[in-house]
Amino acid sequence: MKQVVLYPIVFVFIFSFIVPFNTFSYNTENNTIICEFDESEIYSAFNEIEEQLAYIQQNENITYTGLIEAGYSTDNIANESSAVGAVEQFRFDSQTSFLMGCLFGGVGILAVALVNEGDTTALNSSLWGCATTSIVGVLSVVGVYGCMFAYFGFYL
């Protein structure tokens, strides 16, 4: 019986994961790390935020326009029109519900029902996703067995 040596296979497997990460983490021109950060820049940004927070805590009734008038930068503060200011509860839409049903089956349907609090549109979409995956799976198995029986039927 012939034995398969796993060392080359393991080496290729490990090499295929190490090389891409090293390639993307270094610049090709001068071989420096791309993800370097200037710590002084980061600390100065946090100091600005801490100053703003201290000013807001001292003046609890300050408004957004009051901060602008006081001369503080409002780039890092969410207002009513920004996406950060309008935080909503996560809900599955019809496409992600369908994908949850396709990929996770009954668990995906349960997750959609719990997160969307029984929303019938999203629940129906996840049910259709689960049904689609089930039908494709059954048809694939029937097709494979049909091909096998058609091929081996000639030799019986």
C-alpha cells in the first residue's frame, strides 16, 4: 500500500496563507509597513474630543449651534442629518432575510423572526430562501443519482 507523505501538502497549505498576508502588509517600493500611525496625531485628536466632552459636561444645556458658536469642531459629533446620529435597531430586509433562510435554514428563519419581531414580509422571504435551498438540494441529489443509475444501468 502506498503511503502519502503529508509534509508537502501541509507546507503548501501554510505557505498559501502566509505569503498573501506578508505581501499586503509591506510596501513593495521601500519595504516599510503600510499600517504605521502617527501616535501624536491620534493623541491630539483624542485631546480635542476630551476638551469638547469637558465643555459639554460643564454646559449641560448646550445645543449643537452653541458648540459651533463656541468654536469647537463639529466634525466628530453626530447631528440629526448624519447617519451616525440616526441610530436605528437592526432589522433584516427582504434580501438579507432570503439569504439567512438560504444559508442557515431553520436557524436563519428563527433569527429573522426574532430580530424583526415577527414581520411577515421578512419571515416569508426567509421561508422562500430556505425552500429554495431545499429544492435545489433535492434536485441536485436526484440529478446525481439519475446520472449514476443511467450510467451504471448499461452494465447491469
